[in-house]
Amino acid sequence: MGLVQNFWGVFFLFAPAIYLGINEDWKVGGLAFCATLFLSWVLGLLFLRLAVDKASLEILTLWGWVKPLFIAFAVIQFFSS
């Protein structure tokens, strides 16, 4: 992963939790952060177990760009009131 992709992943790791912590409550932000870490771990593990032998480098790179967006969207949708 390059510098831009690392920044992209870290931004979408912290941004939903900060947004929800400011707009909802700090407890919601903390739960959103924990949920983001858990979803990232689970989706990454599942994808690597299922696709690492079959997927090309381009697919793995695309997954590295799309996964943070998907997780951020899911966390914001779940924790927003």
C-alpha cells in the first residue's frame, strides 16, 4: 500500500467515529470506532481467505480502496439516528 492509500484507509477509519461522536454522543463515536475496527478486521480476513489465491493484484488493490468506503458507509448508517 502506498502513502495515499494508507491515508485513505486511516481517514475512513477515524472520520465516521469522529462525525458520530460530534453529532450524536461521544459514546456513539466510541462504539462506531470499535465497530469500524471489527468490520475492517472481519471483512479483510474473509476477503483474504476467500480470494487471495484466486484474485489478481488489481482486484486486491481495488478492495483496498473500496473496503474503507463500504465500512464507513455501513457504520454511519447503523449508528445515525
